[in-house]
Amino acid sequence: MEKATILLVEDDSEFSQRMIRSFGSYRITVKDNLEAAFHTLKEKAYSLVLLDLSFASGHTLEGLKSIAPLKKLISDTPLIVITEDQQSSTNVEAIKRGADNFLRKDEFNIVAWKELFDQHIAEAKPNHLIGESPVLLKVQRDLVQLSTDSSSPILLIGESGVGKAGAARYFHNLSKRVTQPFLAINLSLLPDLLHDTYLFGYRKGAFTGANIDKDGVFVQANGGTVFIEAIEVLNLRAQVKLLDILNNGVVAPIGGKEQALDIQLPCSTKKDLGEYVRQGSFNEELYEILCKRLITIPPLREREEDIKGTINYYLDRLSARADLLTDSAWQLLLQYSWPRNIRQVINVLRKICAKLDFEELPFIDIQHLPENIKNGKTGQISSLDAFEQPILVISSDQSYLSKIQN
């Protein structure tokens, strides 16, 4: 089975060689300048991109400026920045600009770094739907049909972890906009006060702290696709502006003039939007527009035929062989109900692969599986357990998320 691929953008040859020696389970390509990195990424896809922020100059500004265009190019491929900078503000700024995580060279740790790499590689959003069950094939057919009209929004409904992001990417790839940008935003991770500025942008002087013009996500993706996850939490002010985009094809940044906009808009939710309308927290007109083109993605427990394919897909992402699982282990994995869906599959497999790597096991049998799996379909899990852990952050500064939100 092929190794996961990593592009390391690093001009320190000594550190590059250290990375190659330390992480032999990946196929690492090194580029020592940004121009070469961009050229390579236009030609080939990688499982993960690692970006040194400082380069030979020792200044982080060049690296920071490259994050946004890199993410626009590689889309859902995870991007982790590596820095020698001791200031937590640098890490905060990197996350703001689109990096998925950050590492510090003075905290180099093979075990921890590999776990972080595996986690991001496994959880990168696929660009298709995984499975061939009748219900999933119907979802695919519906998306193909809806993709012929790329000017009207669609609403993807399903539980957490069922693959709504993969469906949105699949929808984008089917459309005439496939060569244009695809930008995704999960509103549940964004403070309410930032909805307007992040989505629609602002102009210099529009409010205190607006020192430059800033384009919002919609303008950045103009001509392409914006995927909004957790549409139910969008604040009412932003809902009205979103209606203006859908009805009139224009967007107005805060403090700026209207400009023409042409985007495709898949949205997703795991909630009953009708109930939000009744409570007065969701615009009824917006609700009616979204519900005209609605697709429901069923959970894994309702399409058991897809469980094996899903497990095999993510084992491949983690560079693990399916035959390392005994028949007994496979049987339990296929019988389990997977209440947290694909997200839970990913996290269980990460744990299994970690056992293979660090305990040097020849195979995975029943005793190596999590207790939830051993308990079978009736096994209960808590509201926040090992399957719902957030992305691991390897840093001495664990407060960066709160700083981003302030």
C-alpha cells in the first residue's frame, strides 16, 4: 500500500533531512522555496503540506502571507505551519490566515508529530461520497441532477459525521465551476460576531480595527463554490445579506459598495431548520429557498453495506493494510452501529494504527479494539469521548483558539 505523501516547504536542509529520517512511514517531498512549492502543488496532490514560516531570512511575514494563497490552491488538503518563533501571536495569525495547525521546531517530538500528521491526513475531507449502498447511490444521482443548475443553493441534511462535506465537494466537482475556487466555512467554529466580517468582508475604516480592506469568503470564491456548514447558527443579520446574494447576485462588504457575485452555495445542517424558523432564529424566506433543493444523507447504521468500504478508505489514508485486521476484528467493526458515523470510524482507525506503529503489533485482533466496539451495537458512549476529541495541538500555547475569537 502506498505511503501517505507530504510536501515539506523548508529551506533548512538539515531540518529537512531530519524530517525524512524521522518519518519514514510517509513519502516526503522537499521544496526549498515558495515558487517551487506552488508549481509542485499545481501538478500533484499531497496528503499533507508542511510550511516553514521563516525561511532563511528568519522573518515570518513571507511565510504568513503565503498561507492564504496556498490554502486556496490545495483546498481541503491540511496545512500545518512550522516555526522557530517563540511568540504565540505568530501561531494565532497563522491559524487566522487558514493554517490547520502549527508546530514549533524547539518542541520536535516524533511520536506526537506523527500522531498529529496522521490525524490531519485521516480527517481531510474526501472529494466524493464513500460507499455503494442503494441509498447512497441515490444521493449521488440526486447531486448529479442538481449540479446542472449551479446558480441555486442546495441543503444537505444529516447527522454529524455522515459525509456532508464530501457531498458538497462532490457537488462542486460535478458542476461547471469545478476549476474555480471551493471554500468551506464551518459556522459552528466561528463566533457569531465574526459571521458578517468573515463571510462578506469589510472596507478600511468601517469599524474600529478595520485598518485594511478585507474581502469576505464570498468574494474570494467568486465564480466558484462556498460551502457553509452548520447554516442553522448563521446570525439573522448575515441571513438577510445571504438572501441578497441569492435573490440579487450582489454582496456588500461592511462599509463598502455592492458588487456583483456569482457563486454556487451548498449548505449543510444536522438540525431541524423548520424548528429554528418557528423559534424566530432563522429567516423563513431563506429557509424556503434552501428547502427547494434538499438532500438527506443517511447515517452509517442505515447503510451497513458502506461500512467496510469506509473503513478500507480510511485505512488507506492512514497507510495501513486491511489484512492486518483479523477476521474476528473485522466482524466486530462491521457489526458496530457507529453512532458518530464516519468521524468515529476515523478516530477508531487512528487508534488502531497507532497501536500497530508504536506497539509493533503483527496484527489487530479483538483485544486491541476500543471497548465500545467490543460491546457491539448496544455499546454506549459519552457525549464527549475519545471519538469526539478536537484536533490535537502540539504547542506550549494552548490558548490560541480563544485569542483568535477575541
